[in-house]
Amino acid sequence: MVEKTPRRVSVPNPVPHLIPPEAEAAWLSTVSTPIAALCPPPPRALDPAVRAKIIKKHKAGLSLAAIARQLTEDQVPTATGGKWYPSTIRAVVTG
């Protein structure tokens, strides 16, 4: 029996009749994937200056969509480097 390490995900043998049991351990070691490779990276933190800018604009009465549109047009980076959405602005304002 092959010992599986708790931090790796193993793919089961798709063709057990073609791979002899003594070769299965070597085969599994080539198809095992580290868990970290399957998980998304942790989110990066938003720049505090950008957070303050968003809160200031929201307190001034701008809508979430207007703030998102302005930040996207000004090419202000999000924490993940993506596009600004009203839901992202809401998360910043309420978070």
C-alpha cells in the first residue's frame, strides 16, 4: 500500500490493470500535485491611500458605481490587479 502524505493530492490509478502494483508508487509520485498549487494565492492588501480615497469619495456622496468607474479610468490598481466593481467598493467601504 502506498503512503499518502497529508499535504498532497493523489490522482487514483485510472488503469489499474495496466500499471502493476509495484510501479504504482512511482506513478503516483509523478501525478501528485502539491495542495498549494491547487489553491488560489492569498489576497493582497489594498493600499491604505486608495482605501482612504474610496471612503472620502463615498462620504462625499458618490455612488459605488461612480467610484469604481473613476478608479478604473484612473488605472488605480485593485488589491488583485483587476478591474474595479461597485461590489469591490462596497467591500472597502463596509470593511
